[in-house]
Amino acid sequence: MAVISLVVSMAALAAAGISLVYQARQTRFIREEIMRSSHRELLGMTINDPTLRASWGGRCGRTG
């Protein structure tokens, strides 16, 4: 009986460990996607706003 209990406990512990690894991986992917999204939004703002376009430097910031 103790052996069965030990096997079940080990399986539950392994499942919890696998779950934590998977959750950490998903969190990392979500964090990267949020960063990409904010970069995309900032890029769109600088392209569409002439006053922010100057932050690109060079001829991009000049009007006229």
C-alpha cells in the first residue's frame, strides 16, 4: 500500500513540476508578445505624428 501511495505522490509531484515549467514558458511568450505589441504601437505613433517623426533624425524629421 505504501508503494502505491509513493508512486501516486511521485506522479503528482512530477505533474506539478511539468505544469510549472509550462506556465513559466507561457509567461515568457506572453511577455515577449506584449513587448512586440508596444514597440509596434510606438512605431506607428512615430510614423503618423509629424512631431514624433523628428525622433527618427535625418530627412524623416524634416517637413517641406
